[in-house]
Amino acid sequence: MTDYFKAPIESLLPQAPPMLMVDELLLSDSERTISALRILAQNIFTRNGHFCSEGLIENMAQTAALRAGIEAQKSGNSDLGKAYIGKIKNLIIRRLPPVDSFLRTKVFVTKKIENFAIVKAEVQCEDKRIASCEMTILSNF
């Protein structure tokens, strides 16, 4: 059995640097997936000393994709490029985190019907929620 927590994050996501917006898998169980990201000054989504809103959205999307990658590997599907964000709604961005911040991003599956999943995503910085949204994801597993 694969230990997803020790696997390189690139083996679970289709993204590669410099577009990789997840550093580490912290937890993935039947209800949620939690990832971590340290905001570095050289990150492509860093502007004026802060991680921009596009980066927060990409981080939430990649955490959802991380969950999809784990599920795909569990089902024996090695094609990590087949999970798509169909819709983002109720997007709230409370603040932009500064460089050197540590983000913890949680994705909860709220509904799954065949190849569609509806997830709620939340980004925390310093134990405060700074962004959230709901996403509809289409995947091939």
C-alpha cells in the first residue's frame, strides 16, 4: 500500500513547479484533505510582499486535485491530469497572506455523484480563515 504522506507531492498532482501551490499533504481521510504551503518570495503568485488572490484560488484547487490524485491512485488510475474544476462559487477572500506565511488548506467533500464532487475549501493562515469557496469537480475516477 502506498504511503501518500511520504510520496513526493508531484506524484499526486499534475502540476509542476513553478505552478505547484501545495508543499505537503498533512491529512487525507474519507471526509477531508489538508495540505500545507509556505509562501516564498519567489512564488509566481507573490506580489508586493503578499500571496495574491489567484494564488489562494489555485492553492484551494490544487488541494482538491491532491485529493483527486490520491483517489485516482487508490483506484489504480495513474492519470493525474483528469480532474477539472467545473465551477467555483461563494468565493470569499478576507485577506492576502504575507510572504513567509504558512497556509493550511482544507477540502471537505460535501456531495459526490458519479464523476462529480462538490467540495468546500478553506485556507487558514495563523489559525485564522482567510479564504473559502465551494468547487464542483469533474474527475475520471
